[in-house]
Amino acid sequence: MTTIQTNNPATREQIETYDLMSEAEAFAKIEDAHKAFEDWRKLSVEERAPYLRKIASVLRDNSDRLSEMMTREMGKLLRDGKTEVELCARLFEYAADNGPEELADEERTHSGGKKRGIVTYSPIGVIYSVQPWNFPIYQPVRVLAANLIAGNACILKHASICTGSGLLLRDLCNEAGLPSGLFDVILIDHDVSDAVIAHDKIRAVTMTGSDGAGAHIGKTATEALKKTVLELGSNDAYLVLEDADIELAVKTCIQGRLYNNGETCVSAKRFIVTDAVYDQFVNAFVEQMKSVRMGDPKDDDTQLGPVSSEEQFNTLVEQVGKSVDGGATLLCGGDPEDNPDGWYYPATVLADCKPGTPAYDDELFGPVASVIRAKDDEDAMRIANDSRYGLGGGIFSKDEEKAVRLASKHFDTGMIRINSFGAADPNMPFGGVKNSGYGREHGGFGMKEFVNIKAIYLP
């Protein structure tokens, strides 16, 4: 029987071995989820809400347990894991608090306003959720919370390296009283995953991951006539304009590049700095990156833990090497030691990044910053949009009105931070454009992605 194995990236120690499921075993989970859905759908949104509030409470009660699991499986700083658990609890509470209003029937008119119409939002069935390892609890929860309140069931295929986190989340949901089968985890390979997408009881597919994987899942789902929501990679640009507060920009950009060990889709990756403030920003930025404390993710004073796996480590080594060969200048980091204790990659800054190299074109999923010089504010905006991605971004400017105008009228991404950094908020839409995917989660939008929007005409 084929197995998967989890490892601690901070120590390289094996954690657990799991047996992969057969297609028949995975399909049985789907059938059970559909049976649970048939009862769950009959509850009103208000009747579903207490279940979600109870899950939020159980997650908070088990914050240490969840955080320690995430740290062991993918190297997340322990304190960041606790922040992630709290965000998940808030997502369940947000769905419980706002679902009744977001999913309420809407009164409309038809026939020129002379007759009554009603729009309803009905659940559709079992949602297939394919999620990555970088936020082992949050990634599944942002799908789960929205779809449970909408009345759907959910089947999760988690990234293999955080299998334990996915199973623990399921067990805690069951402990909180969620009906059996309504949320379950399947441990399968890619071939079985494609068969799952085609299963007649799977009504929609949502996935977070690379644009390559998203293209495959999107194609497979389209062939089976299944709706998809895809949140894919990005190389988010943070613009440091001519009138930026440089001290704030440096501090925030360090945070934005190193958060979650640099392994976040919507985080600062490319730093596009105008010529007028380039030297001032880069000198301070490099100085602070050099002083970053790398070490055990369980220690309170650690600022940067390991990357998630040997594969991720080797990918970064290759991407940085190709970027330097392509003309980038290495200002700090970029020379990881052969550390027998774990997969540690140092805080790294690349300047003079050129089109056609990974540092300019691709997503560097780790603590590597790409600095690009722009002639002026207009040129900075042009470079920011010169990307196949469009998930997030940021603007640093003392003129907030100007920054808002650039963000709303010119920045070709789904999310923009002004003079700040942050990953997600329950009340704001989350998602991107171009190769960063389509569809939206959070802010009530995710509750309506996988529902049947019915038009009911009255005479």
C-alpha cells in the first residue's frame, strides 16, 4: 500500500506515516458526506450557526495543540500558529454572525416591477477542497466555514506534509458536535483526486496552490462541468513611492517578506522602489534583513524558522541561483549552510532583478526579497503590473488619497495594502486576478460562491 510521510523541517525527523486511500475508500467518504448534507441542508442558516460557534470555541480551547502540530509539520513559528488558530475561530464566528443576512431571501420584482419575485440561495452539495501546507488550519477553514453556513458539506484533500493538521481539524470539528461525515479528509494521490472531481456527488471544487496545479484542476473540473474557485500563487509587488515614509516602509516590508517564514501567497515579494528613495530604503532594508534571528520555530525570540521541506529549500536555492546568474545582485543571504538540524534558508535580498529571471517573474516562496528600481511613481506602477500574477500588493506613500487612487484605478490585483501589511481579514474579500486565480472568499463573498441562486417568479 502506498504511504505518505510527514517530517519536521526544523529537525528533519520523521513524524508519522499514513496509508493512502483507494478510490473506493475516498468515494465512500464522499457518499457519507452527501448523506450528511441531505440532513444539513434542511436546517435554516440560523440553525446551522450555533454549530459554527461551537467549533470556534473548541479551536480556541485547543490552540496550543493545533499550533504545535503546525510547527512540527511545516516549521511555522509557534506564535504565528496561535494567531492562525484565532483567525480560524473568527472565521467561524463571522460566518455564524453574518450568514443569516448574507444568505437571506431577497425580495425583487419582475414584469416591469408589477409582479413579485424572490431570490434564494440554496446549498448545492459536497464541495471538494484542495489545500496547501503553508496555513494548515486556515486554508481549509476559510472554505469550510463559508460552506457549512451555506448548507454544503466539505471533503478536504490536504497537502501531504501537513496531513496531521488536517486530520486534527476534522477531529475537533466532530468533537464540537458537527454531524458525522459533513466534513471529512481524504488521503489520496493525484490520480484519485481527478476521479474525485468527476464524482457525481461532488458539486464544486476549490483549490489553493500554484498556478500550474490550478490550471490542471480547473481543466479537470471544467471537463466535468463543475464550478471552481482558484486562489493561486503570486509575486506581490510593494511600491515604495517618492513620498513614502521610509522608516515605516522598511519595517513593514521586513514583516511582509518574513511573515510565515516567507511562505505566504499574499505577501510582500517584489519591492519596487523609486529612484528618489532607492538608496535610503535599500540600505536600511538590507541592514535589518541581515540582523534577522533564524532558529527554532518554538523559541519566542526566533524571527525566521525553517522552510517547510527539503523540496521547498532546493527550489529556493535554484531560483536564487538562476536570478543571480541572470544579473541580480545578492545583497545579503542566499548562501544557506548545510544545516543537519533542518531546512533553514536565511533572509535574502536580491537587487537589480531582471525580467526573465525567477526573482522578477516567478513566486519565490520563502524569505527572499526581490528589489527592483523604478524611475518614478508611474514607472513603479508599470513594473508592479508587469506580472502574470495579480493576488495582492502594497503602496507606501504619505499621500493616502493618491495611494487609494492608484490602488483602485491602476493596480491590477485583487488586494492592496496601503502603508501596512496583513494577510487576511474575515470582513474583506480575498482573491486575485490573472494567473492568481478567480473567485472570492471572506467578506460574505465566499458564502455565495457555491450556492444555487434561484429566481422564483410569482404571478
